[in-house]
Amino acid sequence: MEICKDAVVKAIGTPEADEMALINALSRRELGADEVYTFALRLCDNDIDRDFERFDDSTLDELAPMFVGVSGVFDHQWSAKGQTARIYRTEVAGGDGTLTADGRPYRFLKGWAYMMRTNENAALIAEIDGGIKREVSVGCAVEQVVCSICGRPVDECPHEKGEEYDAQICCGVLTGATDVYEWSFVAVPAQRKAGVIKSAGKRLEDEARLGRKYLKNLRRELVRTAGIAEPELGHALLENVAGKLDEEELLGLIKLYRGKADRLLIPRAQLCYSEEAVPQEIVDGAFLI
């Protein structure tokens, strides 16, 4: 995976008094600074990830307070046995002139987490200090994913994530934070500098994504065939109409326009042979200037 210049997880060690006040707001008893170990981490950002999706800037702002108090696990395994640390402070950072892959100002959600200094955690603390445990991924939910090209929900628009349109890379924009589940230490996160899981129901999401891709392909085929059969309708109009149709309507119109397109594309004979007499002036007409 790609490694950014400043580590996703950065060891801090022993917290100061102001940090301890935030930590003790989450603990059941007053903890001492020598009892806890703290570290900072990059949770998620607004750059385009490996799934060609990105968080909207406003979504990062919404997620920041929601992550306070959320515990960390391993590989998104939701088990109390895997709970190792808890986030006690967050902020959205950026503004240093760094740009995203598509040229926007880069911003990321930074968190500070603490864990207890116990014999069980000693190995993990050593791995954080040694830079072994550094990649993280977050589990959260958003209201919708919209197309970066047209602004419509990605399952209703004709554009394909990862493709270029007028020199712009199409991606899904995650908007409207609704819930956060956890954050995890992982090997390879979806986001290149942090990582994200958009849904807990991975299998259901995969099936839904296949269904959206199927409908998108149907809409694209309708635009193509209708554009051949009736070019006067215009590409923009056809895309708009196709985006509002369901599977049955799309299949019906595709069949209709394919028939029309096939008839238009049938090659016509340029030489014909007939016993019917043709006037000599017509026969010679092709050679007259």
C-alpha cells in the first residue's frame, strides 16, 4: 500500500494534563497519566480511494464529534475481546496546500486514542512505537453516495466510477454522516492514507452494487440504441429519460430501438440487376459531366 509522509498512527506516549481530562471524561474512574498510552491516527479523508469513492468535506465535519468515545478493534471484527483503545479527541485537519487526486484542498479527520498500559497491551504498544501497526480503517454509515459528475445518486446516474468525463474522474461522494461503528487496525485499507468501510453488510452491499451496475449498463445501452435510431433526440435528453426508468421499461425500449437501429444499419445494394429496361440516358447519366 502507499505510505504517506506522516504515519497514519503516530505514537505520543504519556499524555499531558489537558489530554488526561478528556480521557477521564470517558473512564469510569480517575486514571493517572502513567496508566495510559496515547497515539494519534488519521481516520479518513476527502481524497479518492481505491473504490473510487471519497468523503464530502461536510461529511468529515459531521463525523468528527461522532467518533469521540468510539473504540478500536482489529480487522472490523466486532467483538469485545478485540477492543484495545478508545478515541477521546478528534479534529478535521488540512489547509497546508496539499491537494487531492482531483485537485481539491486535502482534508482529513484526525483522532487521538488511548489504551491502558497492561501486560496484554505491551506487544501492541511496541508495534505502534515500531511503526508495524499503523494502517487504520473506519466503519461508518452515510445517507447517500452521489456521483461527482452529475450530483445524482450513483445508482441512478449514467456515469461509471473510475471513468473520465471531460477530464474529470468520476467517483462516488459519501454525503450525510448518520452513524459510526468502530475503527480498526487493518493491513490494507480502502483509502490510501487511512481506509474506510462504507457498510457493515458487505455481502448485501456487493449484491446491491451488482444490481446498480446492471441497471447502469441497461441505461447506457438504451442511450446508445436510441441515439442510433433517433439521433434527433439528443444524448442529454436520452440520459435523463433512461435514468428514470426501471428494468422492465429499459428492456422494452432497448428491444424496440434495437429493431429500429438494425433496420437503419442494414446495408443497401449499390448495384442492382433487373430485366426491366432502363432508358439509355439514365444508364449513361453517371458518366455525364
